[in-house]
Amino acid sequence: MKISLQNCYIFLKNIDNQDDQKKTTAIKVVPSIYSLVMKEIPNATRITNTEENRFFKKTVNAKIPVNNTDVNATITIFDVKDATYVNVTVDSNEICSGINCLEKIHLAFSSFASSDDYIMVISYDAISEYYCNKIFPKLNRLERDFRRLLLNTYTINFGRNYFDDIDVALQEKAKSIIKATGGNKKKEKERLQKFFYSFEFSDIKTLLFTPRWKESDEKQKQEFLTAHPDLSLLSDSELRDCFTEFSNKSEWDRYFSSRINGFDPQEVLELIRKYRNDIAHCKFFYRDDYEKCYNAIEQFDSAIISAIEITEEKDFLDKNSVALRDALAVFVSLIEPFTTTFEDSLFKSAKAIISEFEKIKRNILPDLPKGLTD
């Protein structure tokens, strides 16, 4: 099955460059786009055009070698006043071969467009379309892993009302997007189900990686100050530890940075954010961009998956241990008043049994040999 791909260009004459030439005595002949195409594209042959507009439209066929296979390309050139429109159509059995062919032609066009005689404008970019479509599933997976990590982290630490611990501005934004209706219970249910799904990538970035001061931090700080009213009694190392402990932290710093070594999210995250913005708005995105973005996503998603595993394999167990210990503490506190009475009763019963046995030994079995009675 043949796959057809197309790149479209507009070549505008560089007026600034022509004005500079007029100031000189030498006259430079600017080659036409058609002549440049014929020069730069190997094995290019023109197709005879019998149409009425044959003087303004030229069609060129070329076989472009890609991985030891020739890929057919058709280049159509329209001359319209001071602009030249060029459509490149590639037919291939495989999309990868077709894209490689377009990349080779694009490189050739870029080389003669850099001469300053023309300004090359890309009007349709199948190369970027291909790489955007190829990288999108990986971005999709990364964002879904983000949400999974956030939901695991917040629900295990703060329960069903996890969104109360989130920045107020993000809470209000989420509520305005969700627009939950009905009674309080229905609204709460809808918020629980849709809260993190109302966030954009930038919101997730803010929530997970932007430092902030929380009420729980303030509470811990006040407890520490109450326990240490005279800070001058602390050593320098203790003061430094306090400064580190009681400072703005991101959620990543609070829960994962000390448990996932050798990973600094900020630089990688910024690279992904930039590329994601280009992809979302259908901007230029080429092979080199794809490879950089792919590597950044793989590195980041690997860290996110590690954090998820830590949460599910360790934090879940720790929380269950704490819950079980708390439950046992409640049980012990309930039976403690009866413990002393039970122990006294058991001791008195055992003492009475021993006393009765001694009576039987003395009164009923007086004639047994001493060895047997012992």
C-alpha cells in the first residue's frame, strides 16, 4: 500500500538583499527556484506540461535513494509574481522511508534558501507532523503516570479530602473547570474523580515541582520552636538541618527526592515543557527534536515510575503498619482496666488449687512411700 506524504514551501525573494545589490555596480543574476531544484536534487527530470499554465507551472520527478531503495518524489513549482510555491509529494511503501525522503529534499531546499536570495517559508510540514504524532503517545503516557503518582501520594497522605492540602489557587482553578453540580456529597464525589484530570501539564508541573510553604510546615516549625525556645543552644549543624527542614519544598522534594538518587527534574522538565508546547501547537518538530524529547521523557518517566513503585511497595505497607498499630493501641487501651483484675483472679485460683492438692497429699495418701508422694 502506497503512502503519500507532502511538504509545501513558499520561496519569497529577499527584497533587502536586492536593495543592497542595487547600491553596487555589479549585477547579480538570481537563479530561479526551478533551476536550483534541478541543480540540488539528483536524477531530477522535468515532466512535459501541456496545460494552459505550463509557463508558470513546472513538474519535476526524482528518485531519492533511501536505505538502498529509490523513493519516488514529485516536485511541483508554481511561479506567481515575486513568489514561488513548491509542493513536494513522496510516494512510499513505508512511512519511515517517505519521511527520510522528505528530510533529504528539505535539507537540499534549506541549503539553497540560505543564500539570502530567497526566504523559505514552510506552509505544510509533513516531517514535523510525523514526529509530533510519533512522540505524542509517550507524552500521553508521561502525563498519565504523573496523575497516577499524584493521586497515590495525596490520597495515602491526606485521605479522601486530599485536595484540601493543595495550593488554593489550583483548587479554585480545578473547581471552576469541573463545575460540579448537585448536593455537597455529589460535588465531593465529582471533585474526587476529576480533580487531577482538570489540570493541564503546567498545573501538574507547578503542583509537583514548585516549592511552597504549607500549613503542616508551619505547624512543625512552631512545635520545634516550642521545644527549643533558645536556638543559641543548638550547634551549627543542627541549625543548618533546621534551615533545610523548615524551608519551602516541592512535593517531589518532600516525598521522593531523597529516595531517588541522581535525578534533577527541573532541567529535564523544562525541556519537555518546551517541546510539548511546540507539539500541542503544531510547530516545527524534527528528528533531532524528537530524539532529545524522547530521551528526556524516558528519563523523566523512569523516575516517575520509580516513585510510583516506592509509593505502592513501601508507603502502602508503612501506612497499613501504622493503621494496624493504632488499631491495636485502641484495643489495648480498652482491655487494660480488666487486665489487673484478671491477673489477680487467675493467681488466686491457681493458689487455691495448689492448697487443695496439698491437703489431698497429706490426708488421703499418708502411707505411700516418700519417693512416690514426692
